[in-house]
Amino acid sequence: MKNLVKITAGVLFCTLLLSTGLFSQDEEKEEFKSSVLSVTTVHWNSDKTNGSQEEWDAIEKEYHEKVTMKNELILHANFLTHYFTADNSEAKVITLYASLVDMDKARDRTSELIKEGWPDEDARDAFFKKRNSYYSSMHSDELYNTLPGGVFMEEQPEDPMIYYVRVSHIDFPDDGSNDEIKALNKEFLENVTYKNDYIKGYYPSRHYYGSDSRQMVEVFVVNSLSDIEASFDKNTELINAHWPDEDARKEFFEKYDRYWTGWHGDYVYQNVPGLAK
């Protein structure tokens, strides 16, 4: 059933839910202020033959410690690598800022920290030449606004975790309302997503600047690839428990389904624990 298939992978948010960071279910009473999420897709340099995983790790961790961790305008950061996507050369550099103004200021602060971290110009040039050699010249950038309802992991994971990314398309109906979608959203979150123990983190956002204004992006963090499927089964169990009456369940999903085109894409990445903030 289309409605159930769409919902069981995770709850979606409509464009009118966007207001002005992310909050979890324990922070609902706090004022929500949307943050700016920058997603840069980089690609590995397939022609590089003199590198190693160990060297790349050391280079990126040095940059992370000297720049990212010291840049107070970068609220959060993450580095995701291909696991199951259409392009095995891609990696995602994720950076969260409080606002577009802070994103611009962060660039200036990064320049300052780079000079502080590598004060010798020749050494600085050599470091970044080696770092850049691991990537191709191709990259792309997308900006998203964070949305309410996210669930943060309390601590950064020490081991790699699986990041299941679901991209959907918003289709707000002519007779739809912000109150209706917010109520539907809240009911699903509280009775399914927040009760699913397989989901360790949940991060929703929507298009801000990028190639497709319809995009709604949800990121579900789980321990393993098998836990993605297990979370789907758990969602179904929780759905049936909350809506035991089939007619009531059908009515809920029919209302919710009106806000989406029915299309979605699925992507699976793995994080690099030492490059998270």
C-alpha cells in the first residue's frame, strides 16, 4: 500500500513547518530556530596512485582539529562516505551554521585558522596540495534549512554508523493546511519515530538553495545496515499498535499522503567518526 510504504520509512515534513537549530521531542517547548545545513559533495581522485587510507585519515584529522573544531561558527560537522549510492566516488561534507551570515563569517574564520595552524607558507601549501590530491576537481553544493522534530545522538559515535538518507518531494494540496500537516506529523513522530529503538538519530531538513525546490531530506542514523530493515519492521509494528483499527489507519495515511508526490530516493552512507563535531 503506497501510503504505508511511504510512511514506514520515516515521517516527512511540509514546507510550511519551516520556521526560524533542530529540536528533539524533549525540547518541543523551546523556540525553534532553523539552522543552515551545507552539504558539499566531493569525489575521490581515481587517478591518485600514491596515497593511502592512513595518510588521508591523518590529513583530514589534522585539518579537523586545527580548523573545524576551533571554528566556533561551525555548530556541527560530519563526513559521510558512499555505502550504497549511485556513485561510489562520492563523499558528503556536512556543515551546520546558525545562519547564512554565520556561514559567510565562518569562511573568514576558517582562513584565519588555516594561517594559524600552518604559519609557514611553504608548509601550508604543501599540506593543502597533498590534501587536495585525494579529491577530483568536481564538487557540488546544496543548502538546506533544518526542520523541527529532529532527534540528536547524545554523543558522537566512536565507531562508524549507517546514515540512511531519504529524499522526498513535497506536493502541498490546494485544500491542505499547516494545522493539519502539523497535527499529522506530531502524531506520527510521537507514536512511531520516537518509539523506534533502532533509530539512534533523526535529522530532517528541506531545500533552501539547490537544484530542486521540492526536496525534503530525512537522515536516519542506525547501528548497521540490517538495522535499516529492522527499523522498517518496527515502524510497521508501531503503526499497527497506534492505529489498530484498519479504517482509522487508512484514514490517517490517506490524509498524510496528500502532501507528497509519491516519489522518493534512498541513499546509504557511513560516517567517519574522527571527523565529526
